Amino acid sequence: MHDPQPQTVASLTDAVLTGAHGPHPRDLTVTSAFWLYHTTRLAGGEVTYHNHYLVLRVGDSFGACSFEAGELGPEFCESASGHGLDTLLRHESTPVRVAALDAYLSRVRPHREAGEAEQVTLPLGTPEVRARARDAAIAELLDIAPGTKVALIGVVNPLVAAIRDRGGVCLPCDLNLRTTQWGDPVTDDMTEVLEEADAVVATGMTLSNGTFDLILQHCRGKGVPLVVYAQSASAVARAFLGTGVTALNAEPFPFSQFSADPTPMYRYRAAGEAGTGGGRA
């Protein structure tokens, strides 16, 4: 039996640990653990993106969580394989707990088998071609009116452009970037952009740094649409569709930047949501 309306990531984890979402996590074992450090600088750009990931494989599915530099060392992987997910769901490290939760939810209901998901195939191509296609697919989940203020929490430049192409006013927020590609200032104060926003687009990284619950609470309380684009913990974000998350672009591992070949993403909309609405008066 599923937890009908999880309110926080912790409450969702507690429900999984009781077996409310399927088999007990002690009966699912990690077969592979990956610690990944990846950098990208798109052609013509001046920003190098630094990405760290923990990826856990359970059977035919993967769970993933990004994290900040120094938060988790590669030595974690030395003994991670062979653990039951119940152990890792109680781990002291947030990225480990989130990756384990994502692995569990991805295993019991893979995106590829979710009937409500719309599969979108990223084209064969260079990182630039695939990034533009990905960010356009995310922006299409925003049914915004011209002038709508969109808080972008977790900045990637092609998504800034995609929001603007649809008439939105982008309010960028990121812990690591100080300006966009076009010189726009990027704040590191999430509350600043949330207070102004008519709609919010947030990365799955918010699930690993502890800000997701705060964003979720704000959007619920204010009735503000929330779109999540997630490589990290995409199955975790899916659990909050209709309880704060309006739409989700889920990109399970292996991620688009690790391939030049066509790869799938999965778009979800909360029941009854044709789009995320326009601006507020």
C-alpha cells in the first residue's frame, strides 16, 4: 500500500522502510555503486559545470543523487555493493539516503513502465544539441503567460534561454554560479526568488541539499506551480506529484551527458494539470 500523500522526503523514506510502497527494502540489494565526477563546458560557453553523483544499481534499475564537492568520497563504494537498501536508507549521509530511496522507487516502479509518463527521446548529437532539446522539453512543462516570473533553482543556461523564449522572466538561483551566460546576476538566496515567483522550476539537486522540502512547502502554501527537472532522485520527485509538484521531467541513469545516442526522458504532469498556469496578477 502506498503512502497516499507524502509531505516530506523523510516521511516518504519512513513509509518505504515500513514496506508501504512494495517489498521491504531489506529484500533489495545493491549490486553496483558508482561515484562519479563529471565536468562539462558547452561550446561557446564560459562556465564549467562540476557534477558529482552517487549511483546505486538495484536489479534492473538505478538510483542517483548529486552532491557537493567533498560531501562524499569515492571510498564509500568500497563496501556499498551487497548492502540491503534498508541499511542505506538509514545512512548518515543525505546523498546516500536519497540515492537509496531513488533506487528503491525506481526498482518497484521504473519510469519506463509508468503508464502516466510521456516518453521524450533526446536526439543523437553533441552535448549542445542534446542540452537544448532537454531544456526545451522541460520548458514545455511550463504553460506560462508572457511576463510570468519563473524562479529557476539550479541554473543551466539553456534552460534560462528556454524560459525566456516562452515569454517568462527568469529569476535564477544557484549555490555555485554567480552570473548566467548573458551576465545576469544569480542569487544564492532561494527565499528571494521564491517570494517573487509566479512559478518555480527546481533541479533534483534540491533533494540532496535539503532544500526540496522548503520549496515544496512554499509552493503548496502559495499555490505556486512547481516543475522539477531531475537526474538526481527523479523517482523520489515523482512521489510528490499532486502534493506540491505540478510536473516532472525525469531523466534516469545513464544521463544524457554520458551518451551521444538517443536516450529517453519521462515527463509527468499531476492529475488534472494541463500545464502549470500563467502569471498572477
